Amino acid sequence: MDFRAVAACAFLLVLAVGAGCRAHREQMARSYVNPALRLPDSMVRFGRSPFSYRPGEPLGDFKLYFDHAPGAGRDDKFEIVGVAYRLRRSACFQRSGGKLLCTTCHNPHQSQHGEAAVERMTVACRSCHEPILDRLAAGGRHSASSDCASCHMPKRRSQDVVHAVVTDHFIRRQPARDDLLAPVAEMQETPGNAYRGEVVPYYPAPFPQTPENELHAAVAQVVQKSNLVEGVRRLSAAVEKHRPANAEFYLILADAYREEGQMEKALPQYEEALRRDPSLVAARLQLGSALRAGRQPDRAAEGLREALRQTPDRANGW
Ligand code: HEC
Ligand code: HEC
Ligand code: HEC
């Protein structure tokens, strides 16, 4: 499958989600993923299965999206799957009251190239900008060229897939830099250069204030260790305050404590996770491994035996 076909599929998937105005706006958020840089960029709510989203449902009821903190050096990130993320930064998107959609510029049923593509884009841009453009062009203050995207949506090398060049959907007066196609060094993420800082809500923004959202936002701080110390504090406080029914919150908290070397605090949280959901094999395995590391081999063996009974083919139980 070539790149355009892949893009078209992603596009159709996004469109399939749309139903009604809200979902249309949400198709923008849904196509934002952050494949290379672990943050996490998004999280399906605990208790929801990955394919349980139904068109028309508020996207935030299914999944929450996160971003780097502003000013942390990642504000101009340009990633291969960042179309919606970039478009959402444009004045065109922010100030057109939800009218600018993927389908304003693209025909999802027909991939257009060359002249036909330029023509379609010009029609799309002009549908909002005609009066001012004609005024500016008549006064010699704006280019008469109709290839709007060549100046306002230049192609640019992506930072995470460094051999690919894609269109910057952040529509601006002028490109931020003039070396958009220059080679970019491949980046291997290591503990030394990985993002360390707050993981902030991206969509919905801000998250509505609910116990569930407080818990998930705290989980986002710790799962990729982006904001571990502060995150453990936030998550333990939220778990203490809300005592959520879902066992996964206790499991994540236990893992985070363990990551921080606070084994004595991790063990009761693993146990709590298992009390709430005895079938949560991940908690049983983690507890077993924590007990083994803590020199309690008998208790470890007992838990691991049970884990094996539940999932005999999971190798890490052995
Ligand atoms: C759905 C309507 C809509 C469409 C389609 C649209 N824009 Fe815009 N655009 C806007 C609005 C609204 C603004 C903000 C105007 C303002 O603040 O006065 C804007 C602002 C801009 C700006 C100024 C940006 C800035 O940061 O100051 C440029 C340049 C621009 N648009 C170019 C384009 C181009 C090129 C296209 C086609 C590829 C396009 N627009 C398509 C609605 C649209
Ligand atoms: C304001 C117009 C506009 C909007 C809105 C828009 N696009 Fe684009 N898109 C373009 C232009 C211009 C190109 C480059 C076309 C070309 O090279 O022929 C492009 C190219 C693409 C490509 C091909 C890869 C690339 O980056 O060159 C994909 C995929 C894509 N757009 C997806 C989307 C998705 C998904 C949305 C909605 C979230 C969207 N676009 C919204 C104008 C737009
Ligand atoms: C040769 C490059 C080039 C092309 C092609 C081009 N523009 Fe521009 N455009 C500019 C520059 C540069 C500015 C900023 C002018 C300024 O800020 O003084 C601008 C400004 C704008 C603005 C903001 C106007 C304002 O001051 O409010 C809009 C809207 C816009 N362009 C739309 C378009 C559309 C639509 C097309 C295609 C029909 C297009 N441009 C083609 C370079 C270009």
C-alpha cells in the first residue's frame, strides 16, 4: 500500500467517526496520535475496550488526549501523524466556528493530484478568504498565484519519521523557518533525552472536573514516567480520595510506587487491585515479581502459580 493509500484509509477511518457537528470537530482530535514520543498522547478510559467507541458519542467519554506542557521545548513539534494537531493550531480552524473540516479541503472518495488538487484547495481557501484576497491582490499587497498551499501550508520534513516529507496543516502567514526540508537527525528515545515534565490535557481541554478525569490525568503522569514524582503524589491522593471501583488504578499506582523504589507502598496496592479484580493477571504477575525481588519467594510462588492457572501460556508467569 503506498503512502497516499494509507493516508486515505486513515482519513476514512476518521470520517467514519463523524456524525453530527460535534463529532466532526472531534474527527480532528481523533486523528492526533504521537507515535514516536512517549508521553502518553492518549488513553482509552479504563473500563472501555478499544473498539467500543460509537459514532456520535462525545470523544472524551471514550478517550482522553494529552500533550507536552507549553514552553517545554515541544511547542512546534511536527510529526508524521500530526495533521489534526497542526490544523487545530491554525487561526482558520480556531476562528471559523467549527466550519473548517478535513472535508472542506479533501474529497475522501477521490484522491486528487497536481493541478486538480491545487484547484480544489484554492476553491476551499477562497470560500472563506475571497473578499480580503481580492482586495489585497488588487492593491499589489498579495501574490496573485492560486497555489495557496505552497506558501501557507508548505511541505516539511517530519521529526519522527525523518525520511518523510508531509504537508504542514498549521496554516500561517509565513512559514516559521526556511529550512523545512533540511535533513533531520534520527532520534532514538532514551531515558536521558525522553520528555520529563507535566503531561497536560489536550482534548477535551480542560478536562471536565470529575473524579474519573482527575484519576486518569494523574495516571498519565506516571505510565511513561514523564512526570513520575509529582504523578505518584497526584495519583495516590486521587485514589485515596475517590477509592475508584476499577482495579487498574491501583495496579498503575503500585507500578509507579515500585518504579520509585517504594516497595512497601506498592505491595498493598497490588493486593487491593487483586481484591477488586481477581482476574487481573497483570497485577498478579507484578505482585509476584515484586515479592520475589523483596525476598519473599514463598508468597511470590503462591501468586505466580495462581497467575499461571489463569493464563497458562503467559511466559512471564514461569
Ligand atoms: C472555513 C473557513 C476557512 C477556510 C476554508 C480557510 N480559512 Fe484561512 N482563516 C479563516 C479564519 C476565520 C481566519 C482568521 C481571520 C481573522 O482572524 O481575522 C483565517 C486566517 C488565515 C490566515 C492568517 C493566519 C494568521 O495566523 O494570521 C491565512 C494565511 C489563511 N487563513 C490562509 C488560508 C489558506 C491558504 C486556506 C486554504 C488552504 C485557508 N486559509 C482556508 C478561515 C478559513
Ligand atoms: C485548509 C485545507 C486543508 C484541510 C482543512 C485539511 N487538509 Fe490535508 N492537505 C491539504 C493540502 C494543501 C495538502 C497537500 C496536497 C498535495 O500535496 O497535493 C494536504 C495533504 C494531506 C495528506 C497527504 C499527506 C501530506 O501531508 O502531504 C493527508 C493524509 C491529509 N492532508 C489529511 C488531512 C486530514 C486528516 C485533515 C483533517 C484533520 C486534513 N487533511 C485537513 C489541505 C488541507
Ligand atoms: C507566494 C506566496 C503566497 C501565495 C501563493 C499565497 N499567499 Fe497568502 N500570503 C502570503 C504572505 C507572505 C502573506 C502575509 C502578508 C502579510 O502579513 O503582510 C499572506 C497573507 C494571506 C492572508 C492574510 C491576509 C490578511 O492580512 O488578513 C490570507 C487570508 C491569505 N494569504 C490567503 C491566501 C490564499 C487563499 C491564497 C491562494 C488563493 C494565497 N494566500 C496564496 C503569501 C502567499
